Amino acid sequence: MKKSKKKSPSKSKTILILIGVIIVATIALVILNTAKRVTVAEDTRIFIPTGASYSDLTDTLDHYNIVGQKSTFNLMARARGLNKHVKSGSYVVKPGMSYIQLIQKLYTGNQTPIRLTIGKYRTLRQLCDGVATKMEFSSDTLYKVLTDKDFLDVYHLTPQTVIEAFTQNTYEVYWNSSPKRFVERMMMETDAFWNDDRTKQLKAMELSRNQVVTLASIVEEETNKNGEKADIASVYLNRLRKGMRLEADPTVKYAVGDFTLRRILERHLQTPSPYNTYLNPGLPPGPICLPSVESIDAVLKNKQTNYIYFCAKEDFSGYHNFATTYQQHLANAARYHRALNARKI
């Protein structure tokens, strides 16, 4: 019979030592994971820029007093490889989060989206400036994408119409998104906004999406009273059908470049611009602002009226008097102008 080989005492001792080391390391890891936690008392958002170094990351953590025991955190972070694997993004650090959880979040780039509200911007530059205050990219880099001919040609847009690729709403986006990816995301959101119901309404009116958004932008600038937006839209739709000029004061403000004008004078009406609907027939070449959902739906409602004119009410309530004849309109306008004169506007 063969005799069974016995493990040498030295080999058995080595195995026992390794097992002991593993047990000690595991216990130490558990202790570190449970005992070493961030020091924030409330959700704290941090921003790690593209190209940031590990030193930049730790400086940010120091700035917000997130890590109480820096040497311990650095030891754990280096063991995970975070010092060589910094990912940009915006991260929310929650109270009670362990160092290991924070390190894993940063290592994997598990960032938390930011909330970005797209509002009523009047120009493309205003939109870029507003969006850039919330994103990592600059206003200029976003503007460059939105005016790049090759990029716009793919989506059949122009610098005058590209603003319609956005829709007023609040979105969750990643702070470090590239300008191009951000725009593509907004286009997807806008395509989703134009659902089957809105697309059917669009086809029934025999207008393009650009025409509806452009008209809605005029309605948006005419009133903030949602209850009368459909009536105002009907005025302009009736004028378009009759081949009349829109003669919309907001388009004159856009042409002049002064949105603070409270009274449109004759010299303003003579401003040469494709956006001046007193001088040019039909709709302007693109939206004069980014309209709200309510304004777009007011146009799509296609309310049937006989209104051809409207004028702000003399009580400055923000509402309007509507008229079917020019004589009625003149009477309404006269009351309003007297009110302006009384207030020396």
C-alpha cells in the first residue's frame, strides 16, 4: 500500500497564515465600510469636470467637507483604483453613505441627472446662455452646434428654425453631456411631444410643424392668459386664410430687437426685416420665441371664430377685446390708446 503524503508543517502554517490574513482583511473591510461614512447632513451635489484629476476630485470633496478621515478615504480609493479612474459627472452624496459606496459611485461614474428647465427663450443665443448655466458645456459650444450647417441639414433645420427642436418642459439630463448629444436628446423629447393626436391635428390644418410653432410663438408673446390663446390664434389663422398680413406687434419687437417696447410706433413698423409681419405677408421665417405647450395646443385647437382683430383691454388686465370688423377694432384701439396716454406710456 502507498502511504498518504502528509502536508509539511511549513506548508500548513503558510495556509493558516493566508486564511488569517483574509479573515483579518475581511473584518477590516467590514469595519471600514460600516464605521467610515461621509459627514454630510443632507444630500450634497458635487461636480467633477471632464479631465479632472484625482487631486481635483479630493479637492472637491474637501470643499464640501464630505470626507472626515482623508487618509482612510485615500487608502480605500487607491485600493479601488479610483486615483487612476476619475470619471466626470454630477454626483449626489447622501447622508450615511459609506466611503466604499461613495468610491464605487465615483469609480463607476454612477452620476445623478440634473433637472433642466427649458423656458420661453426668445433667441437662439438666449437659449444657449440659459441652458449653459446648468450644463458643463459653454454657451458658445452649444451655439456652434445649433448653427452648424452640416448638423442642421441632417434634421432639415436652419438657424432660424432650430429653436423649434426644443419644447418647454423640465428634463432630467446628465450634466456632462456633450452639446451634440444634448441637442439630440432634446430633439427626441420634441418628437415625443408631437404624438399621434397632435400630428393628426397638424395634418388637418394643412400646416407644417414649423408653421404651427412659429404661429404659437406669436401667440405666446401676445398673452400669458391661457384662456384666450385659442381666440388669438384664431385671429391669425383667419388672417392667413384671407391672405391678410398678420400685423403682429411681437414680430416688430423681434425685428427691432427690443422686447421691452410697450408701445409700437410708426417708425418701428417700418423696420426692414423678414420678421416684420407689417411689411411681409405670411408667417415669419421661424419662431420669435420658444412657445409653451399651451400656446402650441391653442393653435392646434384651430378654434373657429370670425375674429379678425384684437386689441389689449384698456384696463391693462392682460386680456384683449376681439373684433370682427375694422370699425369695432378702431373703437377698441381708441380706448386702449387713451389709456396709454393717460399713463404717459
